[in-house]
Amino acid sequence: MNHLHDVALEKAYRLLNHGPVTLVTFEHEGAGNVMAASWVMPLDFDPPKLALVLDRNTYSRGLLEGSGTFVINLPGRQQAELTLAVGSCSGQAQDKFAQFGIAAQRAKVIQAPIVPGCLAYLECRVIEEPGVQARYDLFVAEVLAAYADERAFSKGRWHFPDDELRTLHYSAGGTFYPTGNPFTVTMPAGVDD
């Protein structure tokens, strides 16, 4: 236990928050935005649900509340610079798609843009929980469509074939980590995968 040290509570979330960083896209009444978010997590299998934390003071929050939909885009390593850029400024006074040269494409099911070249996409519709949204800035959403680059995700699994086709994990201060090398252990008898 000699290697343990206290972590400042305002930085404690970073102990858990090294899952894949996402780009979240929104659109409402012709206005769109893209932002970076690490605070996204799965919640349920059937129907599939996820949670997104989105501060009430952001431009994207108004778009989300107006449309009730959003897309989770999972960028690959080649999009680290873009992820940092769109996560470091507000879309309130600028069109981030134009500013950063994102030739947005359309989502398959919902009315929103997607960022081309990402490894996976989850199109989502908010499940209204006004008290939770207002108090915790937490949005629960049902996943309406999901699709992924078959080179990195197929047969229900990630299988990162090379360094470029890996999801990113963001720590802080411009530091990213690519998803590491997988290893496999034998499934216990009688347990389904």
C-alpha cells in the first residue's frame, strides 16, 4: 500500500473516466454542433440505453433539449486532434463543422449530423427524466440505431487490428491513450458470452 497517494477530489473522476472519448453531434431547427464528451456510459441491453452528462450551460444543451436526439460518434486515433479542438471551444458563436473542416454526413435514423471517419455511431433519443436532467445534467437515452467500421468492430466485438483503428481515451491536458492490446481468457463452463 506504500504506492497509494491521495487524489484531489475534484480530479477523482479521472480515476474512472478513461473509457473512450466520444464526439457528440446535435441538430435543432437547422443549427448543429459537435462536442467532445467522455462522460457517456451504457445503461441497459434491451432496449439499449445509455447516459450522457451534458452541462446546462453549454450551447449543445439547448440543441439537445430542443430536438431530443443526439449521435454518439466514436473517433479513432487519427481524429485525436479534431476531438481536442471541438472539445476546447463553444459552438455558440461559430460553426464548428465549418471551422474544423468537418464534411458532416447525415445520421441514418434521427435528424442530426455525424462526423465521417469515426469507428462507430449510436443514434439516440432522450428518455424524458426532467428532474434528473435538471438536477444532475444527466440524460438517459434509448439507442435507436448503431453502426460501426467492420475493420474494428464485427461479430459483436471490438478487435482493433492496428494503431489507427483504435478508440481513444482522454485524460486531460491534450493527453490521449489509444485502446490497448486485447487479451483473451477462457470463459467458465456454462457461462454465455
